[in-house]
Amino acid sequence: PASEVQDKQGREFSWEGQPVTQEYGKMGKSLKNAVSPDEINERYGCDTLRLYEMYLGPLDASKPWNTRDIVGVNRFLRRVWRVFAGDAEDGTDSGIRVTDAAPTDELLRALHKTIARVTDDLDGMRYNTAIAALIEFVALLVPLEAVPRAVARPFVLLLSPLAPHVAEELWHRLGNAESLAYEPWPEFDESLMVEDTMPIAVQVNGKLRANIQVPADAASEVILDQARTDDNVVRHLEGKTMRREIYVPGRIVNFVAN
């Protein structure tokens, strides 16, 4: 059909043969294209509306409103609720899925990285990337049977400026009598953000042959030796004469052989 025809520049043409263009305009009551916040609140809740507005992008940029996309941030809030309070959709669960057990080093490292990211993003009014950081962190909590209390408390505080009603309810379910508004903002520990290991790509004659994990403080000789002994690297070096061994610190190893 003519509507699906494209020219050499990849432009699509309508039935009349004119290029199809996409334009964004203002939303307003006088333009008869406004979306009532009351309708969104009634269907999804005011926290979802807040999150969607902030997740659209930078405050100083024009952003297209699409009601269908609200489902995404609403799904995130529902996931947060399930992680901390169980599976009930109506919020009637009486318990809270937390444990007093200490978090793993990996989870603790991810938490402090998230605190640092969210703190910096909120200071710079980059609300969309702050929300993205929380979404990534919640993905780490989903597989857990219960969330360590040492992780749950700071996470709820990080969520509170963005989704205050959900955060306040979770805060009280964590056993706190006073509002979280009186709590200090979480602080991150840089020493806990240091990675124990780092990934290194290994190439043979410029082609990727392996990815290895090495101690973050490993010497170059140790990294080269580990790269040399990788099974797939050994197979591609077999029968060849080593000419050069190149190591770009923290990034890549390349063996040049013929």
C-alpha cells in the first residue's frame, strides 16, 4: 500500500503521497486535548501520576504524553509493594517481608551505589534517572524471599520524594511510629561501593574470544596469565606464535599471534 512505501531516505508516505511527519503540540483545556489528573488518580493513584510526570524526561525538555505508558510506572510501584508487603493488590497484607539478617556484600554495594546515584540525580533535578536507578535496584530485590531491614529502610527513604504515599505506608509497616519526613536522608559509603572484581574482554587478533572476571587490584601479569589460560583463548592460540600481548588497564586484553 502507498501508506507503507518508503523513499531512499526512509521517509514514509501517506495515501496522498505526502511525507508522514510527527509533531508535538501543547496540551490544554482550550485545545480539547487535556487529560484530567482526576481520571489518572482514580485509576492508578497519585503516586503513579507523580512518577510518570517525572519519568518522562528532563524538566526543561518537551515530552509527549501517552496515557498508555503510565502502566509502566504503575507496574513498578506494584512490584515495590509485592517485594515489601506481599502479593495482595489491595494493600491489605498485615505483614512486611523483611528480615533482620545482614545483606550480602553484593546487595550492600548495589544499595550504596543507588543511594549515590539517586542523591546526585535529585540534587540535579534529574528525576527520570533517579527513578531509573530505583527500578534497577528493585530488580535485585525481586528474587529475595525477604528484604534485609538494613536495605529496606534506606530504599523506602529514597522512594519517598518520588512516591510519598506508598513510601509512607511501607515506612509504618516497617515498624516506625513517626513519619519518614523526620528521618535523615540516607548517606552512602564510598568504601562499600568499590568492586571486588572487574570484567575484562579478551581478544585474539582483534576478535573477542572470552570475557573474564579478575580481582579489581590484580596486577597486569596476573590478568594476562588468566586470559592466556581461558579455554576458548587457548583454542584460538593453538598452533600460533605469540607476537604481542596488549593490556588496556581495566578494559581489554588483546593477543596478537600468527
